Amino acid sequence: MKYMTDANIAHVAPKLRKRGIDCETVHKRMRNNEDSRVQILDGEIVAFLRKAEGTIILIASDIDLADHCKYGNIPHVTIWDAVAEHILESKER
């Protein structure tokens, strides 16, 4: 499975790659560069992910982008859900 971070958390992608996870930033996957000065609109990102047909999961910190994915049935994980899940799992141990 491939993963893609939104522009707000681009710094997370290299950390995940170091752990063996196939993760790139939105700019790298969509534009093949790391120039985050050029904005990529939420609609463009959703269209890109829809075209990927579930082969790329977005890691999102942007609420609006996450909502677009949620209502568009686009595979994604939000930072707040991942943190909450970690905390709740830690409590169970």
C-alpha cells in the first residue's frame, strides 16, 4: 500500500519512509517535486486519489481535505484519529 501526506505534514513522509513505509508528500506524488510553494487544491488531491482507485491512502491533518475524502469515500487516515487510537489502545494495556 502507498501513502501520501498532505502538505501540512510533509515532514512526516521521510520519517515513515525510514521505517519502511511507502510514503511520499502530496507534491511528490502529484507533481514529482517537493516544491510546496505551489498550492494543490483539495479538489485536485481528491481527484488524484479517486483516480488511484484505493491504491494510495492519504494521511491528513487538514480538516477540510479529510472531510472531502470522508464524503467521497476516499481512503484516508487523519492525524487526530491515529493519535486517539494510540491513546485508547495504550489505556487498554
